[in-house]
Amino acid sequence: MKPSNLPTSATIPNGPNSEDLLVLEGVHTYISQFHILQGVSMTIKRGAATVLLGRNGAGKTTTLKSIMGLTPPRQGTISYDGQPLVGKTTFEIARSGIGYVPEDRGIFREMTSEENLLLAARGETTAEYRRRLEFCLELFPDMGQFLRQKAGTLSGGQQQMVAISRGLMTDNKLLLIDEPSKGLAPIVVKAVIDTLVKLKEHVTILLVEQNFTMASTVGDYFYLIDDGHNITDGLMSQLIGDKELTRQYLGVTVK
Amino acid sequence: MKVAQRPNLYLALRNPRLLTLISVVVGLLLVLLYINTAIKFPVFVKFLINGLVESAVLFLMASGLSLIFGLMDVVNFAHGAVFTWGGIAFMWSFNLFTMPPATGKDSSSPVAWMQMGLEPLPATALALVVGLVTGGLLGAGVEFLAIRRLYGRPVFQILLTLGLVLVLDESLKIVFSLKSQNYDFLATPWPTGNFKPSSEILVNWKSVAIVVAGLLVFGGVYWLLNRTKVGLVIRGGVEDPQMVQALGYNVRVYFFGVFVLGSVLAALGGIAYSINSAGGSDQMGQFSLLTAFVVVVIGGLGSFSGAAVGALLVGIISPYVAYHFPGLADSFVMLLLVLVLLIRPQGLFGGKKY
């Protein structure tokens, strides 16, 4: 079923050179009969990290899946770099330059780490693959030790390194990262935070995160959603100052 | 501080898959050695050669099934019908290609142009193409029109493919205008003749060709799955199709390709079967399908190498069992299945998805 209000290219707000890389407008997404996203709108700025916040079940993961076309929206528009995404299939969306690091990492457990990366380097030449692998190894020096190990036998932190690296194996302009801290030891979370901060210089990031330390360290902007609706958004520094908002919607107390 | 290193052999032996392989090989050797003492040497070798050819035919059938059923989890009962179609299409076109050009009344037949009076070698080569293309087209049609909508729904797959078996088996008789159940070659396909490695042993060249075909298919598919990017996409697609899509691959196209490849291999199995037994029947696929299912389960679902080991096991032991215990000839395969499943419910090489 196609939504009747698909935009024509003339109405798309973000052109290829605009400051806004990804724009969601009034996105409604259903999972079977459940109305999960009830009109979510967001603007992701090029070259910055935006954090999507909200309680469990607020619709954060569904927002990322709607962008990827894994749970296609029934209503609303999503445009990426001037191109409409609604109505495209997942593989077309990925090919337009969006990397996806899902919740629970989505690693291919039966393959080695290296095979995971090779698979992600879709259509790249061997030289280009090597160059990108080198870049990832600079980012995660430990990864060199388990490249030939079956990914299913890796620890959560190691798998997270492979999952993020996978998003860097092609020329992605935008990375969607879903709860990278989930199930990781605090010291590993800290390492992931450091990596994401470094990564911000190379790629635009849309991060879903419950861990407030990670969210506030990595994020430049934030969007807060609840029950599939936008609550508020703005600069990360404003949110850190707003004790009432963080307590009410995130259940955290900022010291 | 120095730590005493365990010998590498010890570590290697702890690998369960290697251990399985070693015990299968040792067990097979022991059985064969025992049988060797019971029958004369030339008979033993003759049975071994027959067993290898049988294994190769079985493997060709089972390899396609291993891809479609083991790897992609599609229960495809129509696989046997594709086997029959491939074999009959091969024999039918071979017969036509070797016939002298039609004259008079016959020349109005729509297939009269195929009567070229070819020698066995070119006729076999052309007929091989006809048989394989028939299998590929059938597979493509079945996937595109039916299976595509039924991935992950085994009950629907069983119902649908069982129905397809009826349709394909009956339409086979119409398309190739079969007059009886059996269908024969009018000339002998290439390779003909035989050679004698010793005075008492005779080996047919066609047996050699079939075994070589089996080895080539094994090597080719193993290479495709384990050493190429296409193989990576297929293995990834089996494990997590959504994630493969999210990496920018159109998984459907790859699954379609695997299904067609599996069907081409089924047709190749039918062709090898017809060459090996110098003829075929409109039921040959149904008989082979059951054994092939058993082979795939013995080898372990999803393990391509397992299917090869299973085919060798069944193919090589069968002739000896049939010789010593004729009453067990038909039930032996099932007994072996029960035995393997009792010891290793996941199959010999199960758990590894390629």
C-alpha cells in the first residue's frame, strides 16, 4: 500500500548541498496493527551527531527501521540528501549511503569478523577495501586480533566494533546506530564513546541511546520522543541543563 | 615463564567436525575391510566403483537439495520432478539430435529441425545443455511464481510443491509424448567404451565421467559458497536476510539464483542417472528424491560438505549391503538414517550453515 501523500521532488526541503542531511516529516509507522510512530518529525544536520532519546517503547528503534525501510512508514515523508526514501526498498536505501548498526548488533555469527567486513564492503575494489579496513583498525586497534575469529564467538564489545566498522566499509554519509551500549561492560561503553566522538569527524551520526553519559558526550543535538510523538528537541547542552525534562522522560538525574 | 605447549594434533582432534570426519572415514574403512575378507577382490573393487558412481549421482541430486532445503529451508518436493524432467529432456533431445534428418511426413513435426544426425559426442553436449536449461527454467518458474511468496512457511511449501509434483509428472508425459513408464536411449551417449586397469576389473568411461562431474560440482559450489562474495551474501542472507538488505544487497535476487542453481543441479543428477542406468523412467526422480533427502539429513542440514559425505556413505555401502543382505537393500538407507540421528541428531556436519 502506497501512501497517497508522497512528496514530489519539488517539495523536498533538503537539497544535496543543504545543511540538513536527513529530514523526517510526520512519519506514521505501524507494526502489524500497532500504531508505533504517530507523526515523528526530525531534521538531522550534516556532519553532526544527533541523539534520539526516549523511554523504552517510545519508538526510537522503529524510527531507525522506518528510515531503513525495514518497517516502511504508512504516512509522512523521509528525504535523504534531497532524495525521497519512502517507497524505496531497504537495499536501495542502504545503497544511497546510509549505514545501519542495529540493536543487538546484527552480526553474522557464522562468519568470521573479516567476512562480515568483506560483505559490508559492497562493490568496493580490493584496494579500497584495504584502505577502509586500515581506517577501521586505526579506530579499533584490538580488532586485528579477532579478524579471523568466528563473529558468534566474540564478546559484545568486540561484536560492536565489527558492527560499527561494517557501517564504514562503504561510502556512507550517515550512520544509524541503535543502542551501542546495550549489554556492554562500563569500561567497554567508555571505549565506544571515545570511538563515536572520533567518528563524528568523518560521518553524520543518528544515535539511539539510553545511556545518558554516552548520549550527552557524543550528541550535538537531541530529539526526545515519547509514545511515537515528538516531545522536544534542541542542542544537547540545553537538555543537560533541563533537569525536569530529563527526569520526566528519561528517568535520569543529571548531577 | 614457559608454558608447555600442547601438541597441535591434540588441539586438532578436539575440533568436533574433524573428529566426525575421521570417525566416518575410519568406520567406513573398517566396514569395507570386513567386507573385503568376505568377497573376492575384483568383486570388491567392482562394487567400490559402482558405489562411487552411485554416490556421484546421489550427490548431484542431494547437492541441489542441500542448497534449497538445507541452506534456504525450503521444503521442495518438486525437486524430484525437476530431476526427472532434466533426465528425460536430455534423453529425448539426445535421441532427436542423433536421428538422421527427417524426410516426408516427419519433416512437418515442430522438432524436425533437431534431427541432425549428430555423432554421440556433439549430441551429448547439446542434449546436456537442453537438459540443464530445462532444469534451470523449471526452477526459475517455480521460484518466481510460487516459492517467492512462501519463504519461511514450510507447511505451504509442502502443500504447494506436492501439488507441483503431480502437475510436472503429468505434463512431462504430454511434453515428451511418453508412451510407457520407461524411456530409453536410441543410441549410446558419450562417453562410450571402457578400459581395464587390471585383467579382472572393467571400468566404463561413463562411470569416470559421472564421478568427475560430481567432483567438479562439489568443488565449484564449495568455492562459490566459501570463497566468493556471492557466497558471503548467500550465507549472510540465510542467517539474517534483513541485515543483508540493510548492507545494500537485494537478497531476493540471490535466493532466486540459489534456487535456480539447485534446480540445475537436480537436472544434472537426472542426466547422470539416465547415463549411468542407460535409460530412465517417468518416476526416476521420485525414487531418488527420498534417498537424497536422507543423504542431506545424514550430512546435516545446511552443510554442503555434509551432503557430499552423506552421499559417499550411502552410495558406497549400499552395493555391499545389497550383496550380503539382499533383504536389507531397500531399508538400509533408513536404518543408516536412524543410526546417525540417534548418535548425532543434528546430522554428521550439522550446525554449520554452508
